[in-house]
Amino acid sequence: MAEQAAAHRQHLIRVAFRIVGSLTDAEDAVQEAFERWYRLPVADRRDVRNSAAWLTTVVSRICLDLLGSAAHRREEYVGPWLPEPIPGTGPLVSDDDPVDQAIMRESVSTAMLRLMEHMTPAERVAFVLHDVFHYSFTEVGSVLDRSAGAARELASSGRRRLSGGKRADVDAARNREVVEAFLIAAGTGELAALVRLLDPRVVLTSDGGGIARAALNPIYGSDKVARFVLGVRRRNPGVRVTLGETADGAAILFSDEAGVSGVLNFEVVDGAVSQIWIQWNPRKLGLWKAPA
């Protein structure tokens, strides 16, 4: 029975990460769920007909509590808080069903995770379990101690919160072209070329978590963002800069001898960069730490 429960670990981390937007918190939630599982008397564990459902329920409820305390923790966070950028391939993104690949990928993108911050904790749990992982509303209601109808309404209201800010479908090839051009312009220091790639209302947000150097406030406007990016390049002359891939699409990776030290994620709309998210916090780059 213990081996059967352990086999569900990766699925549980996938669920938990999409609910809380933090891999550390997701792993902690899964660990706590397993500890509760093993603390059950042997006879009670044997009575559990579906260990996967039991563990998913416990993990989801732990994540619900974590979301309730997240707002307070982020008030104490140094600078803007961003979710962790997820590599474009790997267990957090991939799914056995190719039909679900696009949903699984989008649900861990920085763009989607930031939009999900506008949901209430209960809406987020309902949305993730039903819309991403296809749990029935009866099952979702059981997790939330609500009726199936109430769970349906929570998922629906969560969807409405997303609809106002959800980006249009992005052409992956066009997205990559823009990011490649951005990389070239930043590398050559051509301010005008960089500005041309940016939406005039572009916003750059960087997360250092008080550990790594980062802008303490978002930067607005194509000229200011371009100058900031060129300043970052000048201050890091020995850092290797390469193209990478995240769940959002093409990205730029900053690497040193220890591995990836920064990930630049982009939102490209109508051929122009409208959002740049830079993750510098080393605690949120664990999935990228193999030397590039």
C-alpha cells in the first residue's frame, strides 16, 4: 500500500504547484500529506479504497490553507513576487494524454499563474482540479466540503476572473522570433532596435526575493524597460546568455558556473513584447540548476 501511495507523488506535486504557484510550497504540501497518510493506523489505511483520491483531497486542503496564509507572507516579501518559471519540458508540464498537453503547459505558465492570483483560494482549487485535472464537481465539492453545484459555481467564477486578462493564443514560432531578436538587440546594445520589439506599454517585473539584485518595483514603458535590460547586460558581462524554453514559450537564460542564475519570461502580443518577467531568486530556480 505504501508503494502504491508513493507512486502518486508526481501527480500530487503537479496538482499542488498549480494551486499554490510555488514548487517549495507544493513539495511541502505533498510531504505533509504523506506524513498524514503514514500516521494513519494500518487498519485505517487498508480501509482507504482509493489512496490517490485520499492523497489528492488532503494535498488540496493543505494547499487551500497555504493560499490563505500566502497573502500575509507576500506582504513581507522583498520586491515583487513572481511564480517560479517552469522548464518547457519535464514532469510538471508533460502529461500522458497528448490532448491535455496544451492545458497542462498553460496551467504552469507565468502568465496563467499570475492571472490565477486574482482567484479566491476556493476558486483556484476548484479551477485546477476540474478544468486542469478533470475531477468531477462531486469530487471537487468533497475536497472543499461544498456541494457539487457550489463547486461548479466556484470553478465558473474563477474562469470569469481569468477571462478579462487571458492572453490570446500565441504562435510559438512568432514568439520565438521576437525573443531571438530581443536577445540579439540586448547583446549588441542597440537601444532603438530593442525599443522596436517592445509594446509602448510593456511592463517588466523582476523577483529577487531579497536574495538577488532585482528592481523593487515594476518598470513601465518601452524606453525605460529597454534601458533597464541593457543595464542588466552591462552589469553582468561574464554571464552567459542563451535561449531557453519555459511553459510560456521561448525564454532567455542567464547562466554562470553554478548554472542558471536568471530566467527572462516573455508575453508576446501582436509581434511585440508586452510583459517581461525576470526570476532572479535562487530559491525559485531549483529546476534550472544543472549547468547550462
